[in-house]
Amino acid sequence: MKEYLDLVKLVIENGVRKPSRTGVDTLSYFGAFYRVDLAKGFPLLTTKKMIWSSMLHEVLWYLSGENHIRNLRQKTKIWDAWADEDGNLETAYGYYWRHFPSAEKDKNGNWVVKEIDQIKYVIDTLKKDPYSRRLVVTAWEPGNATKSKLPPCHYTYAFNVNDGKLNCHLTQRSGDIALGIPFNLAAYALLTQIIAQEVGLKLGMFAHTIVDAHIYVADKGSAMEKYDHLEGLKEQLKREPLELPQLKIAQKPIDELTFEDFQLIGYKHHDRIKFEVAV
């Protein structure tokens, strides 16, 4: 995808080297932005092989609203590094999507906490008021963020309808260009298509703002050399993007969808490029 390759070039050419929480330096660019037309195909990168099944299991786990990975880790180990020994997560995106805590006072002046299903709210609102400008979902809960081992990176997104098409804008505080962003792009494109189908809208645009867009870099011969992502990304820039695949989803309510209800058609890709995760 040209949009992704342009993002890679932007950070390589304009990023500033600085230290990071992981102990591995990054090339960091402030305020990156790109957008893709979802009607042109499902935006799964073709300049390297992507593991489609892991991304799909992750999105379905988000939609389940679970705050542990005991079921997810049977399919993919993508969240193991941030969970405790029992599989519990301090921050689980889907838990806040489906069970966000909202405090209000009752008639006696006592604080009462109730849960908000933000996904249900968005779907219900799209069906009755598609031009609403309040179609926002957040995974950022300030109290949780102060103590979590990994507060949400892609922390809020908003939907918007124009000309019968559903658009999605994702805001991300921190984005690993080599590893994270390709999965984030595909995951939210998938979520947008699920919801568009649920409410009877066509696919529009996916837009993505990344506050700290970064590439992990390490000097050759250093102790952190294996975490360097720069050379792998430069290899991707040499590759010609291929035609995007298509995604078909079974006609089912969102909470009844399973892994088998998704069919990725015509996914062509270049060879895999391995990047190590900096935890």
C-alpha cells in the first residue's frame, strides 16, 4: 500500500532519534497522518506477509469485551508479554469498548458506577441518527492508565457518515511503524467493515493520526541490534505494492460473528520480514 510506504518514508526522512521506555532508541515523528479508501480493497499490507489469522482473533477478542487473554492465547500469543501469569490484563481494549465505567450520583448523593457498551451505542445511533457527530469510542480510562503496564496505544476512534458511506478515524498516542501500525490499520478497517455491514452502510475512508510515530533503531554490533527495524523497512520500500485482497463477512449480528465467518479473498504478498518486538 502506497499510503503505508509514504508513512515509512516520512518517519525515516524526518524522524528524530531519541530514547524510549523499552531501552531501544527510536526515530520519532510527531503528528503523522494518513488515510485510505476502504472501497478499494481490504488494507492488509502486501509488501510483506501479514498474519491475517492473528489480527482477526485479536479483533474478535476486543469485541468479546474480555479483560483477560485466557481464550485469546489459545489462538495467538500477541498479548502474552503484557498479561500476568493468570492471563489478566490491566488494560484490555475491548473491555473498555464494551464495559466502560461511568460514575454518576443517585438521588441520595451516592456515587454509582454503571457500565457503558460503547459499541452498542455506536451501532444503535448509526441506525437511528447516522449523521450524528457523537460516534466516539474510547479505551482510555485515566485512572487505569496511571498504573497499567501498557496503557492503550490506539486509544480512541470516531465514526462519521458521508454519502451513505461509513468513515472511521483512529487516534493513536504511540505507533510502532514496522510492527504495530500494519495491524492497527487492518484491525480498524475490519471493525469498520463489520459495523458498516451491521447498519447497512457502504465502506468509506479510514483515517489515522499517530501522535508519536516511530521506528525502532539500533547500531550494528550493539546489544540492541536485533531490535533494529530500519533495515527491514528499507527493504519494504524497494517492493512494489500488490493488488489488495477483498474481505467477505457473513451476514450475522456483530456479537454472533466467529472466526469462520470471515473470508479473505485474493491475498497476494511479498515475503515475510521479521521484526523483533521491543517490550
